[in-house]
Amino acid sequence: MFDHIPNNVDLDSDRKLQKALLKWLPNYLDWWKEMGPSDFAEDQIYLRTAISVKRDGWAHFEHVKMPDYRWGIFLTPWDASERTIGFGDDLGKPVWESVPGEYRKELRRIIVTQADTEPASVEQQRLLGHTAPSLYDLRNLFQINVEEGRHLWAMVYLLHRYFGRDGREEAEELLMRRSGHVDSPRILEAFNKPTEDWLAMFCFTMFMDRDGKFQLGALAESAFDPLARTTKFMLTEEAHHLFVGETGVGRVIQRTAELMAQSEGGDVVPLGGIPLDIIQRYINDWYSASTDLFGGEDSSNAANYFANGLKGRWLENSGRITDHVALDSVYNLDVVADGRVTNNELPMRRAMNAVLLDNYVADCERACKRWNQTLRKAGISEELYIPSSKFNRQQGVYSGHRFDPQGNLIDEATWQANESNWLPTEADTTYVKSLMKPCFEVGKIANWIAPPRRGINKQGFDFEYVRFADDPYVRA
């Protein structure tokens, strides 16, 4: 079996680990069959499989059935003996190749929380294949799904190898929770959110996977070397997920702009397009859900994780940050007090979640600028925007308060009067779902979205990215 799992962790020599993974594998495959992509198990998908950690040739492309995909386990190679802790109270000391007893509980919590997001996203997206707008998009959906499965393998490897019985039990529970389940939901609420159409899918990969980029980047700085090496390699694959989301939303915007030019008064609904105001409401919804994933802006847990070397900042040791101890600096945080917004100074360590969120916000705003460039090129003056990180929050210092998308504190009556202008309505989602008709012909695409500028792995858009075992329209 282990000859068929690409890895650089020497699986063949560790009999105890082999035994644990062999016991976990059948449950994983059962989970994939039950909760993975629905009804596409016999089709040949043009997938990228990680086969090494080398920059030139780390992945291999071929048509493969998803159940036969080779879920590998890879850690970015570097010499741990030469790496030192890059932040916190133990700055400059050697990194850890095993779990320190005093941080065992915290590290397990960090790994389990990250691991739980991987199967959750597969579950959220499991039915989307039936309404894919093109073979290119169908292939990208499945690529993301199998790589989230591989990321689960990577986290489960850490649990099995470094956390003993507790780790094995956590690994089993990862396969028992279900996105949106009443009694056993996923850990983070945003990963229980339904993803029922492709505009939601693109917003998910744009915003939720972008959160993943920054969380993984912060963990790649960890003093626990196996975790740092694991998440560092995961970032290599995560880049494609972000690409799918950002360009996916961009292609919807591009097609809307094209249809606006064809329609009287710019109304794209009669032509089967998605209006810009609906796109904006989807952006507001998914962006605000993703900001909750960063946790509280004022967090003692974040302070302890930083102090103890468990989780750093984005690009902590890239040269952009000079103070890696963060004991004497402060963070200016807006808070609500006595019915108004005031600015407080927060010890920098307690603000590490807010610092990571700031990096995320800047990245989202950069993507939005690209979307607006598409509109300007089409001669459209209207612009899309990234809402304030105070808007529609369910976690952190702004939860329990009402803010408009520009970040102004408002009362409940104003919120109720404007919610339908800011967040998707039932009519919005019903309309978008009505457009979700599958397009499974090679080189063709649904009317509501523009084709991509280029294909995958130097292939064209008209490449046969999916080879169906039978008529896919019968399944849809």
C-alpha cells in the first residue's frame, strides 16, 4: 500500500505509523464515497498529483479516476538542525522535531482545527459537479476536492505520528463530523455554510481559501518543525485554489459586463446574466463569513500561541518584520463602547489575529481592484468593493453590533431596512440557481460566465478535461 502513497516521510520504515494509517484508510475511503463529489467516481479527470517536493516537477498531470487519486504526504525539505525559532519568547532557539509536553494540547487543537476545514469544504461542494458551467470548471472543482483530501491526509499524518492515542482518536473524529450537521457540525461555523451554486463556489475559493492561505502561512512559521514543513508545502497547492476563486469571480464579472453592453439599460437578467448588485451581495456575504475565521481581534490565545512559538505572523521571517518578540509594540483597534466607536491601544501580542486579518484584507482588496479594472475596460463606471471587516461579524469584537458595509456603526432598524441591499436575498439565490445548468461539451461554456484566458498545464480551454464514463446529463 505505502508504495502507492507518494511521500517524503519514509512511511515504509515506520511500522507503527503504517498500522495506524491502515486502520484509518478504510474509514477515509468510506467518507470520500459518502461525502465526496457526487456521481463522478467512474470518470477520468485531468488531475494534478503531487509526486515530490522539487520545484521543477513537483506535480504530475494525467487523467485519473478520483477514487484512484494518490493522496500523498509531503513536508517541505529543510534541515531542522539549522533552523531556529523565528519569533516569541524562545526566539533564536532550535526548533522542535517532536511535540513539547507543555504545548501538546495547544498544538493538537491547532492541527485539528486546520484539519477539520479540509473535509468540510469537500462536503460543502459535493453536489456542484452537476451544474458545472464547463469542463474546465468541473476539472478545477475536482482538483480542489482531491487536494483538500490530500491536505487532510497531511494533517492526519501529524496527528498519528506525533500525538499517539489522542491523535488517532482526533483523526477518526475528523471523519465523523459533517458540514451543516445539526448534531455533529464542523468546528468553524463558516464551514457549515451551504455552497449551492457556482457564484458561491467562486466566492468560497476566493475568500475562504484565501483565509487558508494566511492561516497556513502563519503556521509555516511554527517552532514545531513538522507542522511548519507540512503547511509550507500545502501552500504550494493552495495557490491554485485561490486562482480558481479570484479568476472565477472575475469571469462572472467579465460576462456580466459583456451582457450589459448588449442590453437596453444594462439589465442583464433578460439575457441570463448575473447583475453586479447580486455579485456584490455574494461578495459581502462570503467575505464577512471568512473574516470570522480569524477569531477575536483581541485574543489571549493568539498572544500565547505567538509567545510560545506555535503560530507566527504572515511572512514573519521574510525581512518585512523586524520585531519578532512584539512585547513593546501596540496595535490600534477600533472597539464599540457606550454606543460609539473608539480607538484602543492593544498589546501587539494580543492583536495577532487582527494583524493576520489586515494582511488578508489587503490581499482581497488587491483582487477587487483587478475586478474593477475589468469593469472600467468595458466602459462601466460602477465599482465593486470589499466591505469593512466590521460588517456582518459573528465573531470578535464587532459581533453583537451592527455596521454597514462601509464600517459605520448603525442601529438595528437601519440594518433591517438595508439588509436586503447588502446580503443575498432568497430571490437572489433562487435566480442564481436558476442559471446553474450544466455544460459538459468540450470547449463550450454556460452563458453567465466568460471562458478563462488560458487552460490548465498549457492545455487549451477546448481540452477534454473530463472523460465521462457515460452520459453526464443523465446524472445531472
